[in-house]
Amino acid sequence: MTERSSHLELEQADKTYLDSNELIINMGPQHPATHGVLRVILKLDGEKVLGTECVIGYLHRGVEKIAENRTYTMFNPYVDRMDYVAAVSNGLGYCEAVEKLLNVEAPSRAKYIRVILTELNRLASHMLWLGTHALDIGAITPLFYTFRDREEILKIFEKYCGARLTTHAFRIGGCQYETYDGFEEDVTKFLKFVTPKIDEYEQLLTTNRIWVERTRGVGVISAADCKALGVTGPVLRASGVKWDLRKAQPYAAYSDFDFEIPTGQSGDTYDRYLVRMQEMRQSLRIIEQAVGKIPDGPIMAKVPKVMKPPVGEVYHSIEAPKGELGYFIVSDGSTQPYRVRVRPPSFVNLQALDQMVRGQLVADVIAVIGTLDIVLGEVDR
Amino acid sequence: MLDYITSYLKSDTTPGQAGNFFWAFVYILLIFLGLSVAVIAMNWLERKILAHMQVRLGPMRVGPHGLLQPIADALKLLIKEDIMPAEADPVVFWIAPLIVVITAFTVFIVVPFGPTHAVTDMNIGVLFMLGVSSLSVLGIVTAGWASNSHYPLIGALRSSAQMVSYEIAMGLAVISAVLMTSLNTDGTGTLSMIGIVQAQQAQQTWFIFKFFPLGLIAFFVFAVAMVAETNRAPFDLPEAESELTAGFHTEYSGFRWSLFFLAEYSAMIAVSSIAVTLWLGGWMRPFPHWLTGETWDLVFSLFPGVTFVLLALITFYSTIRMPKHPYFRVQTIGLAGFGAVLGLIGLLLFVPPVRDRIQDIYWFAVKVAGFMYLYIWYRGTFPRYRFDQLMKVGWKVLLPIGLGVLIVTGILGVVLS
């Protein structure tokens, strides 16, 4: 137990829960539905949530500090360990940030490979979210379906770079690996395979009475609150804000593709579910276009073996599956970054938890944690 | 002594009514044994069926196709360290699972597996079953309280609220079925489980089809309420794994936990048997009044044997498909042996005297098994209700429907008689 006192503490210390209406329970860090080692202290009145407090840091590894003792290239694999279900996105953000600092640009073939892999990763991340979210709400079957299909994505990753989860797929200046023979066919085959599967998930859940009742009107957050709290990603879009960095400030090759930004209206869990399901279909669209017109050419830009970026700082952010993933890098002209600050979407989105569950029921806390789609590796870093 | 034992065989009532304690004891033993086997089989079947719904294999390692998994699990639970939380109330902590398991088994005294195949026939059979099975909530509440921990306490509170509210809808549905029993020539209804089935026999219909769709609606109310009553998905809030870790039995482990497990499954079987007795004609075979005559009797009497032979054939098919690696030799032989046992049972069931005696029990078991499959199916398909929604369904949907059906059934009964 931590020594620090929570703002949720009961007023009288000698009150036991049996003779009081208020009850403080610890959800986590070892709890089946907190997606890792999140600890939420809940103050309950019966089943009603009066307040929550998140205790984080159980998975803190000091990634940002590690960066200060590594060269730019050496730090690249570490970013994969933050959001480990969307490692490719992390790598993309970091590589592009350093490229901005070095003032180099990746060749267009590399950019296309990056887009394909990142969108595949977005699909994988959303599939994992869907499975665990449904599991938290009590539907156990979608989890196995999504894991079955996510496996196909991981197989493509494995064939491309040898790793399934912490891929380290990109390098500063491009990609290290040329696509393997049959990459395009594999991806196209996957697209054909997965489209009916997404319909299958929707069949199980979208019109399921219990699912709708459990998610509609749960964990509502308004667009204004989202902006005030810095919430980004599908959570923001479900509240009705059409904000997607892929469109707003296109990076990689996203400006070449035609896709839509799905938005919701009510900002509740059901809308967030629909937005993510739509995003999966849009990702398929992007991948389809990218595979169709992937250009030939080099995959690495000319980058020095020993990277010594000029003195200065850079902030670069990308649209990770969970929201805006930003890297703020300060260079002092040496081979190692002076400071790397990561803006992880999960960490910022988690702030909204208290506001979203206040006044709702215990079961909704689980639903909201699921719908925020947090990864504790990224929250704690 | 021998006369005492044999005298019962000539009578055609239940041992309880005949006052024959020896046979009553034998029946109780048989039911206990049968239930234990059913729970073990259910454990394996649930994992396998659920697994196949979820594109995975389920237990495959312990024994061929994981057949020995439940036994291995039971052994593990028995030899596990006995853990009791330091803050728990030891006496109540011990008593709670006992209450649950005793109530779950006691209800089977009146379950009619056949016209004479019950321990006893009470004139208040249905009432007894509902009353005793609702006592199990007491065990759950005490379990949650005795653990002296937050999650079990919330689980226990949820459970008691849920069971109490669904009991009412359940009771209303049951009453409408009981009302239907009084629609005979002399206008006497009955609460006796055997009497209810005999009333269906006399009226030549299952009560689910009586006053269509009234019987069906009453059955539907009962079928929903019984899932809630047994705390199974989608109403498994008291033990909602993702919310309350394990609900009221969070602090339980080992043998005491296995008692809860046993009780949960036997309660499922118990409420399913009520449903079968009240609406699905109990031990009656399908179409007893439509497909009559010697030939049909013979055809239907072959069903038990055919079922087991089919199971044996499936097992043999799996045996052939086992990997041909020396590592799997013992498993293959074991599976073949299991198939042989099933086949032998099947052949035994073809013998005329056995076949005639086993008929009722077989049809009853098949109907109950159908419900068990539904339970697994629900679990694979539905998300979990939230507590307030659960209450809403109980009080605002099932209760008015049950009440309406009861009133309409009553009026119809008066008008028609």
C-alpha cells in the first residue's frame, strides 16, 4: 500500500464499511479488467461511483530517461515497448520526429511501406481493443474471433521484419527491410479475409440489445470536455470533433489517400465503439489504395552513420490508434538526445476517466476503461 | 427384510409414498451419483462446447480430448491448501458453501424422472422446489459477508437482490402452469411434480403449447428467470469476473470453492428440471398421443440405446483420427476404451426390460440436457447485463408479463370450464 493519502479517503477513520454508506474499493493493480496494472481507487455508494482516482506507475521503466543515454538509433527499439499493441505506430512517430530534426525525408516507397504497416497495426490494435472491451462487458466470444484475425496481421509483420509485437520495423530515414516477395499479395489476401470478419464482429455486437444497453449513454464526454482534457483519437471523434492528424497535418504518405474520418455525436461508449469499427474499415481502404500504387525506388534516405542533429528541438505527432502520439525531442548537437518527451495518447485519455464515470455504476467503470483503450505500457512509460 | 425390499418393486408409486426407506435411500444415492456425474460431464461439455464456439479446442491434454480434465481439476481442488482469510468469520465462512450445496441437492427429492422414479412425491412439490432452491441465496449472502472483503460483499448484495426479484417472476410463471393442471374433468389442480406431468398427459399436450401462446410466454418468463436465478450469463453479475473478480466466492478456494461450483451446476440442473416438468411434459416421450401404437412405442424405446451407440461411434471416429504418434498411444487406447464403454451401455439399453425402465429417465434427461446446452450457448453469445438493467428486466418486463399471463390463463380456465 502506498503511504500517500487519496482525496477519496473517508472522513472518519474509524468508520468501517458495514456501518457506512460509502465504500472505498481498490480496483487493481491486479484486476482482470484494468488492462494491465492500472489501479483505480473507487469511492462507492452502493453501486454508484462517487469518485475515482487512478494510481499509475506500476509499469514505469523510465523510457524517456533511457533515451538520454542512448544514441538516436539505439533508442528506436525502446519506443516499441511503450504501446506494445501498436508498436509500429510508435516507431513511425519517433522516426519521423528524428527525421524532422535531421531535416531528411524518407523516400516515397518507404513512406508507403510505413503507411501499410501502420494501418495494419491500427487494425491489430483496434481488434485487441474490441476483444478486451467486449470481454469486460461480458461477451467472451468476440475476443477469440479478434485474436484469430489479429494473428494474420502479426504473421505479415513476422514475415516482414521477424518480430510480431515489438517490431522495430522502421529506421530513421526509411525502412531497413525491403518488402519480402509476395508482400502485396499477402496484404491483399488479408484484406479479402478480414472484411467479412469485421461484419462478423458487428453481427455479434452492434445490434445486440444487451450490448447497446450496456454502452449507450455510458461514459459520456462532451467535445468541450475532450478538448479541455486534451483527449484525442477515437474518443474525441466519437464526441463529434472531426480531428484526425492523418488529415489535419498529413505525415508519411497519408495525403495521397482517400479516406474518411468517422465521427460520432453523443460521445458515449456506443459511439466510440461505432467510430472504431468504422476506423477499421477506413484503414482497410487506405491499405488497399497503398498496396495498389506502391512506388518503386529506394527505401532509405541518405542519413549519416553517426547522427548528430543540429542543436534545436522538434515536436512531431502522429495519429496512433489511441490518439495523438507526439514526440518532443531536444538536441544539443551530440549523438544522444538531450531530452525526449513522449505525449502518449493513453496517458492523456486516462485523465477523462474520472469525469466519465462519476455518478455511474461500477460496471460502467469497467466499460469506460475498456472504451478509453489504454495500454499501461504507454501510460507509465 | 427381503420382503421389505421386494415389496416396493410390486407397488407402482415412489418409495417415499410407499414408505419404503430402503428404496428411498437407494434412490437418493443414485440421484447423488447421477448428479455428480452430470456435473463432471457438464464441466467438460461446457468447456468443449464453449471452446468450439470460440474457434479453439478447449481441454485437449489431460486424457484424450481432455476427457479426464474435470477429474484432474476435482483432484487439484481437493488437495489444494485450505485458505481462509484472516479477517473472515470462520464458522460462517464454513457454513455458507454447505448451505448452498445442501439446498442445491435437496430439491432433487421431488424431481420426477419418471412416474415412479422420484424419491418422493409431495403434494406441494413445486412449492418445495422453489422454496428450497431460493434458500441458496442465504448461503451466498453469508459467503459474501463472512469473507469480510469488499468484492464478495458487493457480489453477495447483487446476488440477493437479483434472486429475490427474479423469484417473483418465476413464481408467477409457475402458478400459471399450475393453474393449467386444474383444467381437467374434475377441476382439481395439483402442485405435485408428478401430478403436473400426469395432468399434461391427461390433457394430451405439453403446457408450453397450452392456450398458445400463453403457455409459451409463461415458459419464456420462466426460462429467463431461471437463468437469472442460477446466476449464469448474461445475468452472472454476482460473479462478474471482469467487474468483481469472482463476486461472492472471491475469497474461496479449494474444496469450499468446489462446493460452490457443484451447487451452481446442480442448481442449473434443478431449475431446468422444473422447467421440463412444468412445460415440456417431464418424462413423456415426444408425441405420446399422436404417434401411438406398438411400432411407435418400439421406435421411441430404442432412442436411449441409439443415443449411446451414436456417442460410441463418434468416439470411435475420434479414435481413428487421433495422431498416429507413439506419444498418443495410451490416449488412443483410452479413447477406444471409453467408446467401448459407451457402446456397451448402448447395447445394454437395447435389452427390453432395461429399455422399458430407462425410457422416462432418458427423455427427462434429454430435455434437461437441452437446457444445459442453452445455458452454454447464452454464455458464448451475450454480454452481461448491468445491475440496474437487470432489475429493470426483472421488475418492469418479466413481472408484468408473468402477471398478465397468469390473469389471462385464469380467465381462460374459468371460461373454458
